[in-house]
Amino acid sequence: MTHVALKAAARAEDRVGVVDVFGLKPAGRAAALRGPPRYDSIVSLEEGFIKRGGLDAMIGQILADNGSRAKLTRLGVDDRYLFDLGGREQLHRLCGIDEEGVLNAISRVVSA
């Protein structure tokens, strides 16, 4: 998903940054916060269910623990059944976590 985020960010405005949290462990959480507090909004992107204790929950907890007022927008797979068939790229598109979906979410957040 980092590659998708980087491609979308490259097409977005200059105010967009990407933080790769691959392998982020509790000891690295403070380091991860060096970037996000300066942002008013953060978009999390994961190839998994959102609002079920994944990456978005971890980021939300880090923000809350550090008193951040940044608005968190979660992108991932909603907790619903998908009855569509397709490859990984097709399923990403259906869930809005493909490059276009991420770019649209960034545009909504930046313009808000």
C-alpha cells in the first residue's frame, strides 16, 4: 500500500507527505510522531479491515496519546461482504484503496 500512497501523493498537492509505518513497533512510535503532528489531517491506508483494531486504530491511539488534534481519515476495507470477483487491483478499486481512490480521498481532505 505504500507504493499506492506514494503514487497518489506524487499526483497531489505539495502539502501531502507519506509516512511508511512498515514494521512500526511501540519503541518506534515516538519517531513516527515527528512528522504527523505538523499535519491538520492524516489519511491512513491499509489493505485490511478498518475500524477493527488495525493500522488505523494504532495511528488513532498514537494521535490520542500525544494530544494531536489531527483529523484521521481511514482508508481500507469496510467490514462488509464483497460479492465481486477480480484480481487484487480490481478489489482495491472496489474498496477505494487504489491510486485513484486514495487521490480522491486526499483531495477531499485537503479541500476541507
